[in-house]
Amino acid sequence: MPGAAPKGPPPEPVTRILAAYAATAPVEQLPANVRKEATRTLLNWVGCAVGGSQQGAPTRAVAALKAFSGPAQASLFGRRERLDVLNAALINGISSHVLDYDDTHLKTIIHPAGPVASALTAFAEYRPVSGAEFMNALVLGCEIECRMGNSVFPEHYAMGWHITGTTGVFGAAAAIGRLLKLDERQMTWALGIAASQPVGLKVQFGSDTKSFHPGKAAQNGLLAALLAQQGYTASEVAIEGFDGWGQAASSRHDWREVTQGLGQRYEAALNTYKPFACGIVAHPAIDAAIQLREANQLQPAQIKAVALKVHPLVLNLMGKTEPGIGLEGKFSVFHAVAAALVTGRGGEQAFTDKAVADPTIVSVRQRVTAVIDPAIKADQVDMTILLTDGRTVHQFIEHAVGSQDHPMSDRQLEDKFAGLTEDILPASRTRRLKELCWDVWSLKDAGDILRAGAAL
């Protein structure tokens, strides 16, 4: 009968369990490895936020919103403007994701820091909190975001949702709720309000709106916590209830992924960082291309054909064969491989409008083919290049650089940070900002991070 509640035992009270954890968990006792990974997450994210700050998406968003923004309460990374906290969270979230260079939880392809850190940095400049409070809230938010993702991935993602936006709102709400010291009931409402604000469709990949998703999730989560603080009510079964978030957003949900092991195992410790500025499923192919180019001193004219065997997600997410602009190039494994073979790089300069239109890269791109191989894992690729002299060269990537099994080192993260920030901030500010990120747990005022990251 239409509208009838499903039969069977009542679902686990997921919303309340999660709210109780978010409001009361002794997060100050985080394991050392979780604290360290959270620090690396912050450093990487701040670099991406500064590095993306001058791109078209945040610039257009600032132009649209500045006249309507409230008091100048919070700074913008890499920019001179100041906006109200809600709009600053939105803009910084856009900036941090526009290069597609930010952190990734590989189990779900969520970019954890964007929604959570964007909300936290804006709020922390407006209402001072210590570095430890800030980081505990960051871990809490990323943990909840990733657990929500675990419960519905991959079905939720396959339905067309951009999972960073749809789960990031919960992380942002919980993180800000923790700083606001919401009680369990208020936190339940905050998560319930968040459940009514999922944002993000995969159809937007390759456009400005992809980076809107983590920014809007940050803004929505911040709003949810502020409303709940004032007693704004929401369903206390908004996540798991009949006609709730889980039912509406996915064809499958495993709530054990959300509730089991809270405070004992940490998804936040599994975060990874991108060495290449594009969709992460193409990273093994870029890694292979660079290795083959360097090992064989390959020149574009020598390449007759490039054959890839890839994980199924690669063509689903990165299947654009003829990208027209840089943002579309970030979702073309064909362009990514061609750019890597021609330039030996996969950073942000490989995915500009100029790079996508480069005749040499376009020529090589047209020689790249890819087929799905179910035996290939997400961080693997099998690449064979046929050369014009009849020889073939081959590379199988077992674990791409940047994966959990082949992580970026602290030094590599610092180099990435410097490359992203050095053309936007003075050298002295870049050094100061890097030091603040590494020393964040001991800061008296976490708002110093956003202030240091703003343009003079």
C-alpha cells in the first residue's frame, strides 16, 4: 500500500547514536596516528584552498554573493574579501575543491576536509577556539562524514549523488555542533536538519558546480548546527527512519558502518592526498605514464598507441574523450594520460584550458584507449604503449602514489603546499601558514590559520 511503513523490527536509532557520540565523545583522547593524519589533512586542505582561490568558480561566487553578504566576519583563503561566516564557509569550500587536488577517503571517494574544514575555519575566525578544539572537531566531523559514506557506498554514488556533498553536511553539522557545545538532543536536531540538505550530483563533474558541492555542504552543516542551538527541531530518526535520508538517498544502507566501533576505529586515519590534480581514479594511469616516460625517455612522436586496462570507476567518472576546458580535462583519463606522457606532470598546470587545447597533448590523447578489467583494483592500472618502431613498453601499477599503500610523505605534502601557495601569498606568509598548520594542536587561536591564509 503506497505510503505504508515497512514491516519488520524498528531500525537502529542511528541519528541518536551518532548525536550522542558527536556531543559527548572524549575526542581529546585521540590516538597519535589519528592526530598526525588530521594534521596532514589540514595542511593539504589549506594548500588546496589557497591554491584554488583565484580560479573562476570562487571568483564568480564572490562576485555573486558579496553584495548580499552580512557583516565581514571571516576571511577567504588567498583573497582580500571578507564575508559573513556562512558565505565564507561556502567560498572557501569552493576554493578548496576547484582544483580537484584535495584529500580523499579511498573507500568512498569522499573528500573529507572540504565540507568540515571550510565550516570550521570560518567559524573559528569569528568565535575563537583553541587549535586542539578545532582539530578535535575536524576529526569528529570527518569521521562522521566518512562513516555515513561507508553505510551507503557504492549504491548511493551509483545513483548519481556526489557523496562529498551529501555526507559532508553531516560532518560539518557535527563539527560545528561540537564547538557550540550542543547537547545530545540539539545535536540530534542538527543531524536531522543536515539530513534535509543533501547536495551534489555527479552530472556536474567538469563544471564549476562540482566545487560548489563541498562549499554548500559546509554552509548547510554550519546552518544546521546554528539552527539546532536555537531549538530548531528536526526528526530524531531523520537518517534511518521511514522516508528518511537513508531510504531517499540510497538503494542500500548498512547502519553498522555508522555506529559500530565509534571511538575505537577511525576512518579519519585512512585519509589520502592527491599528487595529481584530477579525479583520483585516474591517478594510477598518470603514475604509470610518468614512469614509462621517464624510464624510456619517450617523446610524443614515438607513441603510436596507448592501451589501458582500468577499474570500472575510471570510465564512469573519467570517461570524457574530448574535454573542451580544463575542468573537463580533470575528468578525462585520456587527457590525464596524454598530459603526463607529454609533460611528465599531473599537477594543476596539466589541467588548464591551455593544456586541454595543446595540439601535442590532443594528438597523444587521440591515441589513448581504455577498457574495463574487473580484476583491476581502484589504485591499479595496466598500461601498454606501442611505439612507432614496433616496440612495446609496459607498466603495471600495484598501488598508485598517494594511495594508502604508497602514501605521500610529509615532505611531499610540504612541496605540494608550496607549489599551490607560492604564487598567491608572499613567501613569508606561506612559511607562516605552513607552520601554523603543523603546530595547530598547540595554537591558542585556530582563527590564526584563516587570517594567515588570506591575501593582504
